[in-house]
Amino acid sequence: MARPGHRAGSYGRPGPTGRVSTAGAVTGTAAPEPYRSARRGAHEYRFDGPPDGFHRVDAGAAGAPGERAEPARQ
């Protein structure tokens, strides 16, 4: 299911993004399938007004060859 772009009061990626993928081998993980495709330009994901309580966010990240990894910001 495609996730929506960000709209005020909702959730999603703000700004334009592009999709990239590979049919080649993905190494360095026991579960390569999630890393076969990615969004370029998706530097953040916003949640406006989540309900009170605890929330779990699972985020996977992979760098493309030649790209510099940036540390996560909170």
C-alpha cells in the first residue's frame, strides 16, 4: 500500500520524492527484500498530532554505493 504525501493534520513524506530499485544482489543483511527499493529525497516522515501514549517506529535504512550516511536526528 502506498503511503500518502504529508498533509497538515495527517502523516506522510513532505516534498517530492523519487523511487529507485535494483534487481541486483543485496548483501549485508539476512532479509534483502526490503532493501531492493527506496525513496530518494525522503529525508523525513511527519506525524501531526499523534494520540498520547507510546508509539513504536521501525525504520530501516540503507546507503547506496558512494553516498554518505547521515546520523539520525531526533
